[in-house]
Amino acid sequence: ARLLLEAGAAVNQAAEDGVTPLNIACQEGHLEVAKLLSSYGASRAATPLGTPEENATSAGHADLAAWLVASRGWTPLAHLETLTAARALSLLRSGASLHEGEPTPLQRAAGGEGEVAALVRRAAAPWSPASHSLFPAAARVRAALLVLSLYEIHERQHLDSAGNTNGIAARDFSACVLRFAITRET
């Protein structure tokens, strides 16, 4: 299933009878498959078979039904235990919000272990050269433009009469300017 989803398979593609892959996974008690499908944004809306929660409950899969209830408000990025680091990075670089859902991905990552939780926590930090790759495309473009233009302006303001930098420009530019000028939402 993971290979198909990574290759772009439609997570909500319904069969002729309207049943989705998540319905089938819940009916059959495949918790890990349900988690994987949910991490790709599988719909939990009702189908002719009912909702995924109803499918899991009626088939006697209490652990799966409980997980579906507990994860109702999660966005794909909140599925920290299921996501690979590459998928989490893709979501972050595509602009996935750290603050949407209940609980939010950032709230789940705050106490979480593992590489994906660490990526989410790093993505919440202010922009820096080290976190640049975790920001969405628009923010990365903005960062590149700002680095070039603001650094030049900043350097000009910190030159002595002989045209030499006074030493603080390079050291404080990132900490004092860029971390506040670039956000995930820009």
C-alpha cells in the first residue's frame, strides 16, 4: 500500500459500490493500513458501507475503532508514528501546517520521539540556514531573495570609513534579521 501511495495512487478512489480503501481496511481490521491511508488524507466520510469507524466497530475491531476516534482531528502531518522522514519532509516543504488539527502536529511532536517528531519540532523553529529545507517553497524563495538583498544593505550599514566591515554584520545578520523576516506562512 505504501508503494502505491508514494507513487501517487488516489487514496480515496472508491470501487463501483462506493467503498473506499479505508472502509475495507477498517472492515478487515488492518490497523496499520488504516493509519497509512489516514496519513495520506483518506476521507472518513460515510460511504454505502458506513463510516470507517462504523465498519471497524461492527466488525469487532475495537482497537482500530478506538484509534479512528482518537485520530479524528489529525491532519496528515500529525501521523508522526506512520510517516517516513521523507514523507514528513515532503509535507513540510509543501506547506503543511504545524498548527492545524486537534491535536496539532506540533503538539503531538512536542513530546514525541523519532525522526519525524524531531523534523516537526525543527520546522517550528524560526528560519535559519539549518532549517531552510523544512520551509515551504514560497518561504525558501523569499529567504533567498532576502538573503541577497538584505545582507547587502546590512553590510553597507556596517562599513567603516575605509570600507571594511566592522565584524558584526556577518555574525548577527541571520540572528537579528532573517529569523524574523521569514515564516512558514510567507
